[in-house]
Amino acid sequence: MRQWIIIAILALCTPLWAAPAAEEAPPADSGKAAIPQDVLDEVKASFNEKAPATVEGVVFLDANANGKRDPGEKGLADVGVNDGMHFAVTGPDGSYSLTLMPDPAIPWNPARCVSMTWPSNYWPTGKWFYRLSDVPSGKGVDFGLREDKQTFPFAFMHTTDGHGTGGEYPRVARDMAVMGPVVKFHVDTGDILYANYSQPPEAIMTFRRLAAITKQTEFPGAHFAVPGNHDNTGCTVALKDHHPDQPMFCHGVWTKYVGPHRWSFNYGGCHIVGVDWRNPKPDGLWGDEAPQAAADFMKADFARLSEGTRVFQFVHFPTGVGEYHQVVKRVTYAYGGHNHRFAQYNYGCPSVTAMNCIGNGPSNVTVVTENDFAVVNRCPGCKSGDHARHSKLCPISQLRLVVEPGLTPLRGKATQLAGKPLDKQVVSVSGAVEIDADIQIGSARKTGIKIGQCEVVFEGSALTVDGVAIPFKPWPEQKNKLSLHIAASKGFICVYANDLIRLHKPVKIGPISDVTFFAEGGAATLTEATVWPLADRAEALLPRLLPKS
């Protein structure tokens, strides 16, 4: 494991190409260039695009990897095909039939994509997605897969927030080549361009420039992307000058020049999923959050996973509406950007946002082993001298920011509670323990969890652990809710509260024989809680496995 981390660091320590640019302002020449006639013709032609209501086809084993189905090549069963909303699954002969489900983010069906969620130990030999406007009426949509031996360790690269330069892609390709075949794919979590301030013609010109760069870049591995808030044509949080009846509106240009706005696949027994981050609101504006449709897609996607499958999620920023934060509890680790700095969050799942990669190549590399993974972050600010807009995790840190992945193999049988009055609910445990709990504070003056001799208490606006106050400021929308994720042994504790890490330190808990949820001075409700006893070796491993504050 250590050797792959060293390789990742060496690859990331190469010189920078450019300093980070301004965070939110679009390029100075945005929207001023003359619009070629062929671009105007493309916009006009989009109104005549057609899409089938049902997509049918076959997923087949492409034995000679030539990208087409030859006589004798068999169909593959149990492969998912989706429209960004729901899934069809191939039958014994590899055939599927998928009837489109409406997607609020792309009301113009021809602009939507159908894509394949392929299993581990396979890889596409041709296209893995099709824009529906490119599917001829009555024509089947087939996908070919070749067998692919997938072993550990493997690695993937992540970039984010290039904001229109495209210079990061040649750098990513170079670093992938330096690290060699251990790097299997690269994912960009959006704000690749500035399109949300644009109408379709300007957006098409911008995306064409990006397409030219990616076409000229020879990536040694596969390349995937999800849209950020700046990648959606005409969608802003404050303006209503867009035209939702225009086919190229929102994700329309993205799906034509980049790919699906939601997708997933499997590699090496791990599940990789990407979703969009713009929420269409009833007032016609767009919220900066993942929509309920993204949660619906992931819920359908995750339903097909085996228990224990590690899930790596890619989204522009790890927040969403509706059931989003509940659904992502199934995620092992999430990657994003948007805030142009390295930061850690736990909005339902552990996640990291990365420094913007304007011209600078990968923001981080993840190395995955059979039972663990490590994230190596690279901070462009260190060499550019711009230290005002990123964290103090410089110059390069191997960050272990997660509670769950390191502990998952150590978990025993879970005890689950839901909808219980918070009146000394007790769970018996022995040794180290992991706790994930949501508490509705209600009228209670004081709520919390007692673990052995240690209390984690929320009272008034203060959070204390073992009598010591720690920094805590609940988000306004969570003012009456306390979400706690805790790992503890007889001499050590790590506490997340309302989705952000708060404490990681030795503490005199003493032998743990039970976990008690309590409330005083009023009523509170234990909305949901899971308690895992941890294996004996967790006593020694916790300080190394858990994140540091």
C-alpha cells in the first residue's frame, strides 16, 4: 500500500502550469465572440430532435473487442441500463427494454442519455452511453463489453473546477502516464466551463472548445465527468432570463458534448457513481444542490449492490435535497469541489472537496487496496503562492478523512433503533464501538450519548465531549436536529456532529459496557440510530484509522 501512495505523491509533485484564477467571475470575453452560422444552425436544428419513448437493445460479450456484435457473441445477463432516472436489467440473452421516466433536470427527452452500468471484471469496447437524439427510430441500442481482469491495488484521479481553461486535461493525461497502468480512470466533478451565464449559442461554442481539447488529449485511462453549477446552460440561482423551452437549456449542451449527467459503473468490486448538482425549483430558479432525482437514481442504483460493496461517489458538492442525505449513507466516500479548497464533510457520508485545478492537473489520487483506500491530495496553492483560498493542508497531505471505510471490516452485528423517545435508550456493547445517530431535539434542554464514562452532550448551543467544549455551530436548517457519528474505544474517541468533524483525541472513557442515549429537561426523539460493536483489534487501530481534527 505504501509504495502506491509514494508513487501517487511523486506524480503529483510535478511543476504547475498556471496559478488559480478568480473563483466565480466568468471569463472576460464570455458571450462577446461572434457566433458562427453553424452554431446558430445547431441551435435551430435542436428543436427538430426526436427521441424514442422506449429504448431496447442488447448488452453482449465482445469477444474480439471490435466494438460491434459479431455472429456467435453471446448476450450478458444482469447488466443495468439506465436513463438517468431508473434502470432496466438485461435478461438471460442480454436484451433489455427501458421506457423513459421523466427527468425534471432535462425536460427535453432528445437531450437525455441512456447509459450502461457494467459489472466488475468487464470494460466497454465501444460507446457506454448514447444521447437519445442520436438513436434512430426503431434502431436498437447495443453495448459491448470485453472481459477485463481487475486486481488490487488500482487508482483513480479526480479533478474539479477547471473553469474553462481545459489546461488540466493534458496534465491529467501526463500524470496518468507517469503513474502507469495502476491508474484506471479519471473523474472531473464539474465547473469545467462557464455556461450558466450563457444562452445556447455561446454555451455550444464553449463546449466545442472543451471537446477539441479532450479529443486532442490521449488519456491513458478512461475519462468521466459530472456537471457543476457553471456547466448548465442558462441556469442561475438569481436570474430568470433563461428559456426552459429551449432544447439546449440546462444539461442539453452537456449531454451533447460531454455525456450523461448521471451514470455509474463497477470496477474491482467497487461501485463508482456520478450525479448532477443543480436542483430545478418551482419558482423557475435553480438551487445549488443535488436534486431529488439524483437521490432517486442512486436509490435504484444502490438497490442492486451486494452488501459490503464500497461506493465512491462523484458530485460537484456533497449536498442535496429531499432524500439525498439519507441515500448517500450507503456511500463509502464522496468527491467534489465547488468551494475551491480542500475541506472535509459528512453530509450523510464522508467526503472531501478539492482545490480548483485550473490548468494544474489532478486535485487528488485515490489508491484502492482490497480492504482499504487512501486519498492523496495535491494543493496548487502551495507553489502558486496563493494561500488565501485553500486550507492549511499544505503542501501535500495524505488525508485519512473518513470514519466508515477503515472500520467497516471491523464491525459486528448492528443494533438499530428508530422513532424511539430519547429516555435512556440503552444498547449493550463490549469493547470499541461505532455509533451513527440522528436525534430530533424537540423541547429537551440537554441531549446526548453516554459511552462508558464519557458523555457527548448537546445543551443550548454548546457541544461537549467528556466535559470539554468543542467548536460547534449547527447549520440553520438543522437547528433542531443533532446528527452524531462516533467511534470510541476505552481510551479514544472521534466525534462528527451535524456532518462536520469536531474531535479526534485520547480520552479516558474506561471500559465500555453499554451505550446510553438520553435527554433531560424535555422530550427528544431518537429518529434513527445504528450501533456497531467493533472487533478487538479496533482498540489499537482507532487512532490510526480515524480522521484528525
